[in-house]
Amino acid sequence: MAATLTAVPAHSDAGGARPAVLVLPGGGYARQAGHEAEPVAEWLAGLGIHAFVLRYRVAPDRHPAPLEDAKEAMLHIRSGAHGLAIDPERVGVLGFSAGGHLAATLSTAAVTGSPRLDVPEAVPNISVLCYPVVSCTEDVHQGSVDNLLGQAPSSDILAALSADLQVTAETPPAFLWHTADDAAVPVSHSLRYAGALLGAGVPAELHVFPEGRHGLGLAAGEPGAEQWPALCADWLARAGWTFPAASVQQARVTAGAK
């Protein structure tokens, strides 16, 4: 199945170029989780950010197909060919679970082998990682690895696609959140990536909530985890991507409406 990219324009009367965020829903590289797609894009649009939902290729397609789709989407967003006024210096990525893995490998400039795609413009300026799969070598989410790489992948490719092992000082800042008792993707994945970023001198903000199943999406009504949209909106505001007071209030209102 071919990849599809859906634009959700910012809900803002402010003129001029706006930031944009590529949204990558999860699904273990086997499917796309709908509640991690358009509802999240609408939340971002409510913050005055143009959002683009990518339904990337999944199994039986293997690596580098999803990464190719994500890089194509990043280059398309920066190009302005979609007709929205985008600030090409403020294009981020937000991913959930396996989509978080795709976002992290995009952020750490994992290669596809295509000179056209493996360029700096395909790397986001910031990333938001929600209960992400990060490592392919430690506390492995085997379903994601099997769907992405097939049976018996080489140790080299497993390391190359373990984003925590590929962080450099050039990796973009990240906001991460996870739940401590996530039974599908252990919280160690977020801890590893945040630790790697901080070790490389890259700003990172990590929130670990005590309880919550995997796949919460916007997490409305979930004790603790329901705070993440407001916390993320505040982080985006401090980064200069939106307006502080308006963003936090909109995050709370929008998340509560889901």
C-alpha cells in the first residue's frame, strides 16, 4: 500500500509562515492507529501549528520503506508545495510507539541509501516521542522489529536503527513521555533516548507517569498521563513554536474534548 499524507491546517488567524509537525501514528509497523493520527493533528492545529498525518508503509513492506516515506514527507512539507505557509526552519515530528521509532530514526538521520532522501532537510528541527520504541537491541519490542526488518536481521542494522545509539550533538531536541508500567514498550526506551540526548548536550524533556497502558494517544481522562498535551504545548511554546498562554489552554481544552 502506498503512503498517504494528509494536511490539517493550523486553526489560527495569525498571518505569516507557521511551524509544521509531521504526525506518525503507531501500530507496531503492522498497521496505523487512528486515534494517534487525525485527532493528534487537530490538537496541533489548535495550537496554531500546521500538521501532516503520514500513513507510512508497514509490513509486509520492510525497512527502509517507512523511513523513505517519512523523509519524502519531511521534504514535501519543507518545500511548500502543499500550499500552506510553512516556516522551513520549524518543521518537527511527533510519533507514537512504532511511529515514535520512525520519528527517532528520522531525527538521528538513519539512512535509506537514497542520496535524494538522505539529506539534512529530511531531519526534523524537534521531535515529540510518545511511548516510543527506541532500541532494537535492548528490551526489544519484538513485533515492531520483526515487522520492520523480517527474521534474523543483522546486528549492524539492529544497531543502526537503535536511535539511542545514533544520537549526536546534531540530533534535534526532544519531548518524551511514557508510563512506568507500559507492558508493551518498556519505559527504558524513553530513558535511553533522553539519556543519550542529554549526554550529547542536546536539550530533552522527559515525563514518566506512574500508570497507564500502552497506546493512550491524547490520554484524555487518564490520571497523570492526561497532562502530557498541556506539558508538550508548554514545551513548544518555550521553544517559540506557539504562544504560551494560548497553547497551554488550548491543549487542555482539546485533549479534554477527546
